[in-house]
Amino acid sequence: MNTAFPLIAIAVAIAALALSFPPESKPPSKGLPISAILLILISAGSGFFWKDGFANALPAGLAFAGGVLLSVVFRFVEGMRVPSAAAALGFAAAISGFAGWLDPSYAWTVQLAAIAGLAFGAWSTASLRDGETSLPLSVATFTSVIVAADFIGLKALNNEPGGMTGTMFGLAAAIAALIGLLAGRSDKKTGTTLGFMPGMIGVVLLLVLGYVVGGRLVESKEAWMIFDGAVLAAAVLHWVIRPDGKDDSFAFLIASVIWIGIATLAFSFLKGYGMAIASAGAVLTLLMLGNVRALLSAGPLVGLAFYRVLRESHPDAVRALDIGQHYAVIGVAFGVVAALLPGEWIARRSKESIQTDFGKVLWTLVLCLIPVAMAVVLGAKGMVGFVVGLGLAAFVEGLRGGRSLLPILFAGGLSAIVAVSYGWLTNLLDMTREGKQTAFYWMAGVALVLGVLIALVTKPDSEPTTELS
């Protein structure tokens, strides 16, 4: 059965694209983005270079490169057809489902590396938009929570339905969004959002299909109750939190508290597996409805799901977390800043340019090197704190009235990088104080060089009026 789900998901995505309208104004094609080319070469080359030194380095490098390449493909598709949530969901479920065809010895590494590749591919290829989502951004965001549910489901249930939990819920959401798209096709709306009535139809269908997946296929009453509960909460908060960011910040804060409460209930039912299911229900619903700001309120819940991925893949790392340790607190702070800074930088760009492309590559190098710095300077406590901080970044973005997908995007991508690379960095976790000091000087020098290069290749605009979302 695991071979059929990704094929069905691809069919749903193609059907959604067929139902979509061509864009009203097609932007001139700029060819393959330079940033994407460089990321593909760097990641694939790194995989070949370190294939004998680190376990599964080659599959990870190729999967990262494949994720970037897929984001480029989605960017070109977006230029031909108006993107829809149904198409993004179909592609995301297919990407996650295809991992089930791989050798189990490296399948999870490929899944997590693909999440990172999709995230940074979306970052490198996405254009500057005001208040809209793009197909690469949506696919990357959907895939991250779907893979998290698959990964934790496999660990929790140790069977095929458990390992396909996220994929099946993602496919259910894709079908629901496709029916909603068909119902609202006469509106000719652009973007991934559904109108009021199509959105309601999609939510109702998702509730029904959520029961089918959780109650029948996974055979867990708790699974469908958690998923449907998250879908209902998301639908309610969609109408409470305004997508334009002009609502009361107190309402956003209350919404985040609600999501934390849902996470607590989900944990009481199915531990980390329940958190991953709740996270999937929240993200699939809110992004299907096109409310990025409401999605940001679920940032803490999504962050907890990514934290559980790290916990399941490296239990020894999570045992090291102690919020009373200053290393952990520093890691949390770095996680928040790392997920927010690239968005601040690109918000000050008013147009695409070669300099911006190179700046994106440099930012990617900086972000991907942070886990190494965490391992050397702060050890396991810092790395785990870093993942926790990534989950808080979306909450901070929402509190200040933002509506960018980037914090959620980077939370998934960087959490995946930490989960994949933790085993490779084990030898760096217990360095002597003298060794850490020497490494710190080297890393500070590298950070300074990269920072200077970022400043040189980009020219800040006078007014940061554009936001990437």
C-alpha cells in the first residue's frame, strides 16, 4: 500500500494544476537561479567528498540537492499555473511517500535531508511577495510536518501505517483541498488560499478523511481525535486571526496558548506521536486556508514536533537538555535569531538581483554551519536548545505582526539538519576547554568573513517595505 500513496498524491497535484488558471501576468523567466545552482553543487559535492567519513553522507547530500532542484521545478510550474494548496499538498505527500520506497538503513536520513533541501531551495528560489505564499514555500512547509509525523509514527508504532501517518494525512488534505478548489473554481482566486465556502467544504472533508486515516488505516482512535481536533481548532482560529496582521496581538497570544494546550493533550494521548499529528493537522489546515499569520500562532506546537524528531533520532542528546544550563539558554537564543534574521535581511530587498542570489547562498552557508558551531562551543545542550529556539521563532514573528512563512520554513529545515548531523558531530561534543577556545576563534573568523561577504554583495534599500511570505 505504501507504493500507491505517493502515486495518488502526484495524481492529485496534477489534477489541481489542471484546474488552476494561468497567471494573469507571467513574469519574465530568469532561468535557473544562480543560488540554486550553487546550493546543488555544494550539497552534492559535499556528499561525495565526505561519503567515506560520515555515515550516509552521500544519500544526505544528494537528497539535499534533490530538494533544492524540486524547489526550482516548483518555481517554474508556478510561472505556468496559479499555485493552489491542493497542488502543494499533493507534491508534499508524494515527496514524503516516495521515501518509503528506499532502503530503511538510510531512508530517514534522505527524508530529513530532503526537508532541508526543500526549505533552502524555497529560500533561494522564492521571489519577493507581499502577503502571499508561493508553491516552493508551501511544499517545503507541508513536507516538513508530514515527514515529522511519518518519522515519529514509525518509531511509535513500528509498522507500515505508522510510518505513513503523515503521508496519509497529507494526501487526505490534498484531496480535501482539491474538492474545495473545484467548488471555488469560478472565483478565479490567485494564490494558495481558498474562499470562505470552498474553505469550509475543504475543512469538512478533511475532518471526514481524517477519521478514515486515523480510525481506519492507522487504527487508532486517539490519532483521528487528535488530528480532527487540531483541524477544528485551526478552522476556528482562521476566522479569529486576520491574515493581514492587523488583529490584536493579544488574540494571537491566546491562539498560541491554545496550541500549547492542544500539544499537551496530544502528548497525554500518544506522546510525541500525538504532537506530530496535531502539528500536521494545524499546518495542513491553516496553510490550505491561506492564513499564514494564524499558522505562526502554531509555531510552538510545530517546534515541539521537530524537537520530538530530534529526541527520537538521538535520545542521548535530549537527555542533555537542562534549561537551567546557560549553554541551553544560549542555544535557544541562537535558534530564535537564526530563523528570523534571514527574513529581516530579505525584507529589505526591493528587487531580485545576482547580488541577492549570492546573498542567499551565503546565508545558507551561515545557517548550515550553526549546528557545527553549537556542537563545538555549546555541546549537546546547545544543539538541543537551538532546536527549541527554532520553534519559538514563528511565535516571535507573529507577536510583532509578521506574516512570513520563513520562520516555520527554517525551523523545519534547520531542525532536520541538526537531526541528520548530530551523529556526525559526536566527536566535537566533548572537546576540552582549550580546544573549544581554539575552535571558537576559527569559527568567529569564518563568521566574520561570511558576514562581510553578505554585506558586500547586497545593497540595503532605503525602506524595508517588502516581506517574503
